[in-house]
Amino acid sequence: MMDLDWLQQELAGFIRQQLDKHAQIRDLRAADGHAGLTFLFDVEQDSDRQGYVLRLPPPGVKRRGNTDVYRQASLLRALHAEGLPVPAVPWAQADEDWFGLPFLIMERLPGNNLLVWDPDPTFDRSVDAMRPLYREAAATLARLHAFDCQRHLPDWDASRSLATEIAFWEPIYQKAPEAAWAQAAARVQHLLADSVPATVPVGLVHGDYQPGNILFDQGRVSGVIDWELAHIGAQPLDLGWMLMIADPAMWHPDFGAVCPPPAEDIREAYETARGEPVPDAPWFEALAAYRFASIACLNVRLHRKGQRVDPLWEQMALCVPGMFERAREILETGA
């Protein structure tokens, strides 16, 4: 863990260089950061106060893919310039002159994210209340998918095929702590590989698009955050991920999304906003389950071996068998 006193001094020096020698850093604290280090802080200048988020890669880890936080800067700036709900990025550097690491500093947006397993008390835990939030999120996803990466960021990322996506997870699920999990994953992998959709829209993919990575303010999407898994690929990956999160059959009775709306609501909101149907949505939900459960295979193993302790993964472990089974059912029956 990074020393907060040292980081406070580094941030103060950086902000004063960028803004004003009298600017003050207030309320620096650590936050959940997934594939890196995330810190929240305020900058106080005269009578103004602005909130920011500092993202740093994990020290000692190769900066590639989800650990390359600087890579997000050009994407977020391009999306923000198009009026899409993402944080502004006033500062980002690939070098290590400050903080001893590359970094990204974003303006903090209003609202709360909807952690589906345990929503903040500000959210009404009922289907009637959750339905418009999920629909709003799905419609926002369609707006993000309309962003023309080829025009705005032609060299940002190379497109990944679905065959590559499916094969990528095999060495991940092979690390499962229970042999039955890996066997179930292999069955789903073969079913996916044998039924890859012939034609899908390719473009920007968020990579973890679900209410926990969306900020809601007074019932509207105020920001989409956590872009470390963003890439160019088959865009229904994001819709499938949302459908998987909201599908009660994917989860254990003791752990799952709180009062999600029916899948038809999410899909209809997305298709209406996009202006075209997604006939392969169930296939992409199965792919999402395969991806999520494969991630769980690795993380449960790391947790149980004491290498990356996080009790949440024991709750996720309850869901892994059912998730692979649900994916198999979708692929074999289409529903």
C-alpha cells in the first residue's frame, strides 16, 4: 500500500505546479481500484473545491492491458469531447516523474455507483426502482457504442476476434481450485467455439459494463467509470455482461443482484437506443458467464492460497458451478 503522507506531499507539489502555489490537497483517501491503485482527493483553491480521482498502476507489474492506466487517458478525453458521460481527464502522464509511476487524474463526477450485490442505502431496493436505472444504463451503453473509435482514435487498439476472446480464458479457468469447475468451463468453451455468430458489430467495448461501474445522480446516469478493460471488439460483449449480471439463474440464492429487472427490459432499452436488434444477445450472455466464471476460477484459487485474500471470492465461489451450467443451458437451448 502506498504511504498516504508521501503521496499527499507528491500530490501537493504536482497540483501547485499545475494550478496555483496556494492550492491545497484535502481529504486524500484510498478507494477500491481493481487493477491498480485508486485515490480520492479534493483540491481547494480560494473558495472553490473540486474533487478528483488519481489512478496509478500496481507497482512492479508490467503496464499492459488493464494495468496500463495511462492508456485510458486518450480514450476518456475523446469520449468526453463527444459529450459522453465519462470523467474529464485534466492530467495524465506516461513517465514516472511524479509518484514514481504513470498516472491518470480525473475529475470526480456526482452520484453513486449501483453495487448490484449490496446497493448503497440511497437506492430503493425494488424492481420498480431498479428497472429505470438498468434501462438508463442500457441506453447509455448504446450511446457509447455509437462512438466512432476508428475516426477519433484510429491507432488506440487492434480489434479482437471472438475466437481469440474465447480461447483467452482457457489458461485462466485451468487454474480453478476445483477440477469440476475447469471441466464445466471446457464444455462451455467448446459450445461457444462451435456457435460463434457470423456477423457482429465491432467497435468500442467497455469490458465490465454493469451498474457497479455506472454513477447515478437523481435517477440518471452521471458517469461511466472503470475503463481499464476497454478495448476494440464485438460490442454485444457489453450487453451480454449486463444480461448476465441481471440473470438470477446465474447466481446462487444467497448471492446475486438485488431486484434486477427482466432481461427483456435491458435488451429492449439497448436495442431501441441503438436502433437495431441484437439477435445473438443470449449467446453473448453465455460468453459473459464463461468469462466471469473463469475469472472467479483464478481469483478463488488466489484467495484460498492466501496470495490475494478477498472474502468476496468465497461468495462468488458459490456461483461458479451454476454460472457454467446456465451458460451451457443458453447455448444448448437458446434461452
